[in-house]
Amino acid sequence: MHQLTLAEIARGLADKKFSSEELTKVLLARIAQLDPQLNSFISLTEDLALQQAKAADARRANGESGALLGAPIAHKDLFCTQGIRTSCGSKMLDNFKAPYNATVVAKLAAAGAVTLGKTNMDEFAMGSANESSYYGAVKNPWNLEYVPGGSSGGSAAAVAARLLPAATGTDTGGSIRQPAALTNLTGLKPTYGRVSRWGMIAYASSLDQGGPLARTAEDCAILLQGMAGFDPQDSTSIDEPVPDYSAGLNGSLQGLRIGVPKEYFSAGLDPRIADLVMASVEELKKLGAVVKEISLPNMQHAIPAYYVIAPAEASSNLSRFDGVRFGYRCADPKNLEDLYKRSRGEGFGPEVQRRIMVGAYALSAGYYDAYYLKAQKIRRLIKNDFMAAFNEVDIILGPTTPNPAWKLGAKNSDPVAEYLEDVYTITANLAGLPGLSMPAGFVDGLPVGVQLLAPYFQEGRLLNVAHKYQQNTDWHTRTPTGF
Ligand code: GLN
């Protein structure tokens, strides 16, 4: 039963082959048995899950239907869940039980999804390896000595190991697409403003976006349908109709114009990944697509710009964790300053502290123009590059990451080496564009992802292309040994 996709689960529940309660029990037992190897969950919510599963079964018995009604999922542990610990992977929030549900959590619960638990993540979503979590590193099910990617590494590892069919993630600079690539999943970062950020603990507010992680594009369509939509509680949410993503999966790719940026194939890219990317292009050509080389001339500036903007916003967002209002407070503070210093010094891990320092520095008087303002200008140039490219092509295709997964600990002493892994993903966040990563082959037994980018609000196009590709390839069906 654990092999079923969301789409298959929906059919099985509709045909009364099994109940949501039965399925939920099977998956909870599987998590108990296998997750100790992976560490993909921070909290399990067994009681809530069984209660939601029974309620979904009752709704089905009353004639209700829906692709998510009774479907087991999990949430990255930065989506607020009422009465349940919402830790953001940090000691700072280890004792924080959210007083309300994030919009995404509330919407999925209303659609009948069953929450099995909260997944592990890099602390405050800062990282590309899921090693900065207060709750310990997550292991990649394809090789337990390797990282699963981050920051949504718990969601990715759990879905890849067939502990559950799909999970939510968030993507500020690649945190859905990069772990999807490293664990052989399909992951989608929607257009900025497509999915509500209300109740999603902020890292860098102008870049953060929630989205689905699943094995197939078909399942990403189902989960995104439950997440997307205007939310008056989020001032950056956009009031744009949500199309029927599942209905759009089978559009023809005849004449689809694919742009492949020449800058993507630089020295930093593993040549074996480059070959797999070109193989995916050949596959799409067979389906009728036409391919064109394009240029994104400002791409080389993306990492420096991102690693100024994201820490700057983080330093501001994380100022609320001060030992007074939320979360961790140090023992026996001598005075107010000591309370602030030690609560933050003890509550935040080293990567979070590094980002706060960098961000505060970049925003400080005298350096603002040199760093933050300049980074914002680069951000506009990157957006302009994309706008020009989308005048010529319908979709941009390239690698999701320059390398496959790396060994746990391999980049711990060199944060910049880890930042460089984000080179292909962060531009979509800087521009606010939707992006998807899909399985496209293996290098040394480790999965490789191909990234597709589309114009604003064209999530449906990304899902359509990925679905067609998946109907003609079997990379996404490969299962890690032992799971
Ligand atoms: N790796 C990037 C960072 O550390 C992106 C993380 C994310 O998307 N949340 O900032």
C-alpha cells in the first residue's frame, strides 16, 4: 500500500479498496519501522492522523469525493499547526506550539488530507543539506551516508522512502526543487504569491513560497490544487484564479519552445549531469518540443545577490525571537541585554547566527548602498533576463543542481561550497517565477533532477511538461533499495 501515489490512493479510496484509516495505520507503522534510519520527522501526529482519517472515511461514506479526501501527507515543520509543536528545525522553537493553523495547513485539512506529522528541515530553512537542523541531519534514502538536500530534506527523504505519498515544503532559494532532485522526486516552487505564506514561519519574505513534493507531476498537481489560492491574510498573496491542474496535465507538447540557457553549462556542472539534461531534452523533442539556445547573462551574479538579500530579510524576520515573546529563553538572565544575547546565542545554531550577522551587516548604515541596494538592482536584471527569454520560449530547461547529493559532513567546514549548490535554483526565487524539478536519471547510483522554469502563474505548463515526460520515462518510478 505504501507504494501508492496520491492519484492511486484517490482511486483506491473511491473504489472502496481500502479506507483512509487502514492506509494511515499502514503508513504510521512504516514510519515507526523505517524512519529511525532517516530522521525525516521531527514530530508524529498519530492521534490527529487517525482522527482525520476516520473523518475522511465518514465524509466519503456520505457521498463526498475529492482527490485529497483521506490522503496522507506531512508538513514541513515551519507550517504552523494548531496545538502541535512547530519547531522550524530550531532549538529556539523546540517548545513552540502554534496557536493557529497556517493557511496551507487549514486548506489541506479542509480538503480532507490526513497529517501524519511534521518533517525535519534545516534550521529556519537555511541550508541545502538538511544538516543544520537542531534535530539532527536527515539521511538520503538512496544512500544513508549522503545528504538528502535541503532545506525541505525531511519531506523529501520521507516521500522518497515511501513513508508517505507527498508532503509540503517551502522554497526560498531551492529548498523544494533541490531536495527533490537529490532524492528522485518531483517538486514544484509556485509563482511568488500563488500559495499563502500566512502561518509559514518566515525566512526571507520576498523569496519564500510553499509548494508540493511528491513522486510524480500528477501528484504535485493534486497537492498544489489544495494549497494554492488567494488569501486575504497574506498581503503578498495574489488574487488570480487557480486553474484545474490535474485537468491540464495532458496538453500536447507539439511546438512547445524549450530554451536551454548556455550559461548553465559552465565548468561547475558535473558533465554527467549535463548529459542527462540533454537526454531529457531529446525525450521532449520526441514529444514535439522544439529546442533553442538562450542566454541569461546575469546569472553569474545570482548567488552573491541572493546571499545578501536572503540574510538581510532573515536578520529582520528573526529579530522577533528575542527570548521574550516566542520560544527559548536562557536560564537566569542577569539583565535585559543578557536575556537577549544568551537567548539568541543559545537558541540559534551557527548557520542561523551567521546569516543574521551577514544580514545585519548588509543592512547597516554605510553598507546598505554597497550591498543590499546593489543586490536588489541585480535582482531586477535577473528578472529582466527571464522576461526577455520568455519572449522567445515557453519553458526554460536545465539542471536543478550542479552535482548529485554529497556525503554527510562533506561541506560542513565550507558554507560557501554549499551555497554554490543553489546556483540553478535561486534565480527563480529572485524573479518570483515558478520552477519544477523532475527525476531525469542517476549518477553513481544517486538521483539527478532536471529543472523547468515557466512564466508567472504557468505552474500548469510545468506540470503538463513533467507529466508528459514521466509518461514516457521511468526515472520517477525507481525506488531506493531497502525502502
Ligand atoms: N539553500 C538556500 C539557503 O540556504 C535555500 C534555502 C531555501 O530555499 N529555504 O538559503
